[in-house]
Amino acid sequence: MRIIKTMALIGVGTLIASCTSTKQTSTLSLNGKWDITSVNGKQLTDKGAYILFSDNNQMSGYSGCNRMMGTYTSDNKKSILQFSQVGCTRMMCKDMQTEQDILNALEKSKTYQINGNELTLNDSIGQQLMTITRSQPDLNGKWNIKTVKGENVQLTDGTTPYLIFDLQQQRVNGKIGDNQFNADIQTDANKLEFAQGAATMMMGPNQETEDKIKAALHEVKQYQIGNDGVLTLQNAKGEELITLQSQD
């Protein structure tokens, strides 16, 4: 099959569903980044290739040369995982074979097997095409605040408050309401504490939300990042204070 790049689409593993069927398919929870570790039995640990599964059955990633984007369909009862409308950018690289192998594997993918954090993609007769391993989450980077003590959070202008962690500098900054926020942090393994933070002094309609976030941050003693990519900030008892979603 000819691969057409630059936002062009390739027909990849089209899933055919009966219009008369009333059976609902269940969705495999794949959200997050998965490193491509092998294709056709060849190890790819030095290529940096990955697949990022997002909400609404969207996928993106890196093939070792170009960026990929497309959609996927999964059914965990039938162990089905198929990709469609996969396209990529047009950069030419020294090693184009790895990219071609990855695209071909996505095209042929029909079923999967999962073992812990490793997922194996198989073709229609069960032969292994690719293995992917769920990436270990990293606290560094930008995280959108989703909930504070169980309550959903959104600012009055429709935007989402966020924090940006820099572990090397042991600093955090972001927007938690009407004001910019920054503070020193202390981390050790899954331990996390916020020093007294500083913020700009603008008064606005999000003061109550800002105060709730500040109060919750003051209680934080540890954190966990789940396989779904959700960062949970917890108090000393392990109780949930704030949940955040990576924007990477």
C-alpha cells in the first residue's frame, strides 16, 4: 500500500461494524503515552518512537522520523485494537525503514494481548507485529488542574488553571485563578511538598477557586501518577486533594 504523507491519510485497519447490531463495544483504557519497543521482532529502544492514546479514540505519536496522527478502535471483550486514518508529516530521515515498519504494523493490527504495562499488537492470524510499553509518567511539565477536593475546577473565562513543575530547579509556577503563582517545592521519590508560594495581586472573579487551590497545595505531602496519566496530589494520609491531567 502506498503511504501518502503531509496530513494525507492512509487506510489503516478499517473496522467494519454491522448496522443492525445492538451490541455495545467496551473500550480498552489506553490513555497515555506508550513507547514502541519492538516492530517485527526488532528492538527499537534507541529510536524514541511512541504512540499517544487520547480521549475520543484519537492517537498521535512519533515513528522515529515523523509525527503521526489518526484514530483507533478497541474492544476489550474481543481483544480488538485497530487503527484508521493514520497520517504523518513529510520529513525525510536517514532511517525510513523503521517508520515504514511501524506504519505497516498499525495497518495490520487487529488484536492485542496485554501483560502488565506491555501491550502486543497482533495481525488477523495472531502473529506479533509490535510491542509497546506504557511510559513511566514524569512530574515535569505542564499539568491542568481538574479537581480540588473532589470538585471540578474551571475559571470563569472557560480556561483551566494549571501548574508547571521543574524538578531540576525544584520550582513550580502556573495560573491558579486570576493570578500567576510560583513556589519552591521539595521532592523525594513520591514525596512532594510546596513551600509558601507567591502570587500576583490581581483581584477577580476566581478568588474563591484560587484560595481553594492554595489551601489544598499547603496540605500536599505526596503524589501519584496513574496509568491513565492523572496526577493526584495527596495529604500525609494518602487522601486526594487535587487531580491534574498532563497537557503533553
